Amino acid sequence: MAEPETPASPESEIDSLIETVPPEIPNRLFFRIGDVAELAGVETHVLRFWESEFPKFSPKKTSTGQRQYRRKDVEAVLEIKRLLYTDGYTIAGARKVLRQRAKTKRRAPEPRTQPVLLFSEEPPVKPKLLVAIKEELRAILTLLSRR
């Protein structure tokens, strides 16, 4: 007879939830490799390896050769980590998922909306009001032209 499963402790459930929530990315223009590694919870050599495996992920290098990550690079790192560690993809599988997502983003046309009409078929104000405004404007124009 099989033993009944013991329920997971609340601490382990909380830990698994915390692992799936991506960290908040600080509002900065550039990040160093150590900063990104700390945010993602991986070692720096893992980031360098991912650069060679994922074409989407390619931080710029400074004139001194240091990697300079932008926000989109950090987001790419977090997405790669989620695919590999949380979703269980292999590197080839994660690369394929990212490639497919990039294709659908490029192909997805913007939904077309009706052009905004400046004037609707029925004016928002009543014609009598427009006539009154027009008369007042003519009176103002007459006063100004007398000067």
C-alpha cells in the first residue's frame, strides 16, 4: 500500500513562489555583469556562457572591454533564467521559444482602428448656438477693424 503524500510545508511553498517572482530591476541606464548576476541569482560565468548561446542576449562592451548591460539585456537574462530553471527547457529549447516569440512579435500587425473623425455627422453643439457665436465673432472683428 502506498503511503499518503505529506503536504508541503508553508515555508517551501513560499520559497517556490518567491523564486518565480522576477526581481525588480533598478531604474538605471547601465548595469555591470556583477549587478546583473546578483539580480538574476546566477554566477557571472553563466551570463558569459548565455551570451554565446542566445543571440537575443548580447550586451555591449565598453572601450575597456567591460560588459555594459541595458535594461533589455537584464530582462533577457531573467527570461532566459525562467525558461531554463523554472520552466525546465534545455538551452536549445529555450533558444527555440525565444526565436518563436521574436517571430510572432514581428509578424503581429497592429490592430487597425477606425480613424478618429474630427467632426462627427452631428455637431456636438446646436446650430443656433453656432450662429450666435459666428455673429459675436463678426461683431468683434468689426470692432477691431475700426481701430
